[in-house]
Amino acid sequence: MPGTAKALTVCTVAALVVVTAYTVTLGGSGWLWFAWIVLVLITVGAVATKES
């Protein structure tokens, strides 16, 4: 996995931790989860593009 895709993957996992912690402490936010799903889709696209 190239450097850019690896960095994006690390950011996605870190964002999951942050969004989960926010949800546990302050309650759920649909917009945060929506933004995280968009980030996951971008990450999957970057990884798929770099591997082909």
C-alpha cells in the first residue's frame, strides 16, 4: 500500500476512534457518522486505485 493510501487509512481509523468516543460521551451525531462513512468510501477508493 503506497504512502498516501496508508496515511488515509490511518486517518480513517483515528477518525473512527474519535467519532466513537464522541458518541459514547456526548451522544450520537448522525452527521459525524455520515462524514466518517464518506471518509471510508474515499479511503476504499484510494486503496483500490493504488492497488490496480
